Amino acid sequence: MRRTAVLGSAGTLIAGTLIVGAMTAPSASADAQQNNGGNAEARGVRAAAARAAQQGIDWKDCPADWSLPKPIQCGYVSVPLDYTKPNGRTIKIAVDRIGNTGTAGERQGALIYNPGGPGGSGMRFPLRVTSKNPLWTKTSKAYDFVGFDPRGVGRSTPISCVDPQEFVKAPKLDPVPDSEADKRVQRKLAKGYADGCKKRSRTMLPHMTTPNTARDMDVIRAALGEKKLNYLGVSYGTYLGGVYATLFPKHTRRMIVDSVVNPSREKIWYQANLDQDVAFEMRWDDWKAWVAKNDAAYHIGNTPQKVQKQWEKLRAEAKKNPIGGVVGPAELLGFFQSAPYYDSSWSQVAGVWSKYLAGDEKALVEAAGPDLSDTAGNISAENGNAVYTAVECADAKWPTSWKKWNRDNTRLHRDYPFLTWSNAWMNLPCATWGAPQRTPLNVGTGKGATKVLIVQAARDAATPYDGAVELHKRLKGSRLITERNAGSHGVTGLVNPCINERVDDYLLKGTLGRRDVTCDPHATPKPAEAKAAAKAAADLPTVR
């Protein structure tokens, strides 16, 4: 799910980090024993999985309003709200599947997918089969494709923090403050949002953690009748996968993690947000250079510096007089930030901007402004933002000192202004969070664990490259595929035979190779690809 406007600014869902230098990979054995070797949660998940294995899933045609056509089937899996109380309150996790397209002899089990977030739905995953996506044709012969809404998301006991229609109203405050008074207003909005989460979702908040979602996945695995998990996780889904592999090393069969969150305890999640600001500025610069190179198509500026000046001018105009009455700086950022995320958005964003400069503001208003008539979409957007906030606030302890937040973000904004203050306001509710905040799990696997395939673009803004390096150290026997000189998010969804063939070989044969691999970049977008880019955007990984 892409980032949305919230708290008076354009929000951003952190999905990765950028660090300088390399850490020594810590031992995860003690944490694995503590979290999966006999404590209350481990006993609870074993009990829940045993029940799920016995009950299975009552698969049926999906409800019409889920927009999942036959032969995709839908169902629910019951899991404990609190794994320390497996016989207490349960919640329902929505799942869907499409069976393998090959023979019974070719089947290798179910492949479970998470697109990121936190707060993203994986329920569209089976559509890769019904749409005959060529990148997944071989894999779908061997695997059932299984998606799910994580706890709190969509149809899995959804949570909320504010009225959805209020959530999308625009224009919101400029995320870049002009004064201390502006900062005080944003701080008040952040606290109000945290209070709203507690008021509207109090019961769920203490249990909205990544380890609990990983436990839910193990119960889903059991309900599917699978002895071991096959998993594909993108963006935040890589952190979820790393946590699962740590908690359930004996239940992991094949795992691909694509566009990797840095799992270091020191990074989850406050420092990760600060680090991401640096990476986004880098990729923003890449896009400006591409726009300048294609000035004959867009007429925005023939140098990156001229493109930047046009951006600053657009931003200033929208701040003074919101475009169409609804698109201010926050809304502009909410739209333009998709370009640093995905190459497939480069043409679309530049094309809309070009039209605006030519005197047509309609496309920009439609792309960046809210649609109050889309109540279902607004509910989904608010829910996704609520889950993002709840999970990241619950996963780790956040600074409570405003002086620290102010100092860190003021310093970063000087050199990396594109995203910094937007990220700060998005995450500031965690400073006054009204539910428990935990210590992050020490992610890692030891000798003999399943060997994981890691895929990463070298210039990814949302999940910078050092995150993949860090996870590679922590997962013994893993292999890393690097797409050099590229930065799009969600590498396994792109056409790059060097990567696509290795993904198929791993999933179908378990082949990892003896060493890490560096691949040439996928093809750079061309201005004429705007329509194709918009179509491709429908299957992008979920990030905010």
C-alpha cells in the first residue's frame, strides 16, 4: 500500500533502512530458544497450529465484493488474539488460494505471500495466476498461491484510528514546518492520532506485532495441511519472513525475501525511518536525472537542477493556493514519492506533471487529490495506515523526547529534504503510544536452517541495500542476488532474466548456487511507457 496523507502531512511507511558500515552478525540462538523453545507464546502457537491442522479451512468461492474471481477460493483461519492465552479470544484471518496449475506430481505445496506494509493485503497474490503473469507461470505449476490479510488488515479483524473520510480530507498541513508553531500543531495531531488508535482499537493494539503475525503464518501453514512453509515476502514482508525463520526454523522450506528491511534491533524502527530519508533523496535524484534526460517528452527541465527548481516552484504554488482546492505540498508529496519507489511510476508521474505545466491541472488533481466518493478505498487506506502505525509502534520502544525527534529531523532535513519531515510526522504517534512497546526480536538463523534467497536492488530507496547485506549475515547459508545500478522496489516482479530464472530455479529445484550473484539492471523506463506503467502499478509491492 502506498503512502497516504495523514496527521496533516503526507505519510510514509518505512520499509527499510540505510546504514554506514557493517555489523557483525549476532547469534540468534538464544532468542530462538526464548521465543520458540517453551515460553508461553511458543506453547500457544503450537496449540493453535494443532487445532488449525485438525480443522483445516472451509474453502468457498470468494464473496463478490472481494473482487477475486473463480477459481480463486477464500476462507478464514482462527488464531489467538494473545498467544499467551491460546484458549482465550480468537480472531479470524482471511486467506485465499488458487491451486497449482500443474499435475499432482508437480505440486510442491503452498506458497504464502506478504507484499509489505505493515498494513498490506496479500489477497491479490492468486491473481498472478488468473492473469497469466508470465513471470510466475513456472512457479504456479508447482505451488498453490496463497494470500492473506495479516491481523488487523482488511478482512482480518480490521483496526482503525480515525474516521476514514476525515483521514483522506485535503489539503493537509505542509509537512515541512516554517516555525515552532507549525511543529506544535503537528505534535498535537500526532498525539491525537495515537489517542484515536487507543480509543478505536484498544483491544487489538497490544497484540499487533510482527512476531504475532509470524505466529499467525505458522497457524495458516498448519491449516493448509503443510508441514513446512514456502514463503515470498517483499518490503516489510522481508522482516516478517526473517522473524518467521527465526521463530520457526524447522518449519521453513523455501523462502524468498525481496527488497529487504534491515532487521538490526538498533534500526527497528526509529533509526530506520531516519536512514530511509537519506536513501529517498538518492533515488529522487536518480529520477530527476531521468526526467532531465527525457526533456523532449516532458518539457520540465533539461538538467536535474532545473527539474528540482520546478519541483520547488510547484510546491510553493500549491502551498500558497492548493491546486484544485485540494492539492497542497502534502498531497504533492504523496503522489510524487511513487517515482523514487518504482521505476514503473517514472513515466506516469512525469506525464502528469508535464500536463500541469502545459496548463492542464485535472490530471494532477485526480492523481494527488482525495476521492471522497470512494468510501471503500478510503476505509482501506485508513486501515492500512492504522496497521502500519500499530505494528511499528508495538514492535519496538520509541524515543519519547521531542527534543530528540526535533534535533534528528532538523539535522537530516538540511541535506535530505524530500522525505524527512513527512516521515517524522508519520511516525510521531509512536512517541505517545498508548499500548505496550516491545524489544525487537534478534533476527537470525543458525547452521542447518533453510537457506534463504535474498533479492535486492542496489539503489532501492524504500529498503536500502545495507538491509539486504545485514539480513544475509544473519541467515546462515543464504544467498544474495544484487541488481546493480537499479533502484526499483520489488525486484522479483520485474522482467530481468538474470533474476527471474534464479527465482524459478530456487522455488522449483531448491537451487541457490555456490555464491552470491550480481545482475545487470532491468530496462530503464521510456516516456512512451506511461500506460503500461500504470497497469503494472496494480501489482506493486505494498509499502507506505
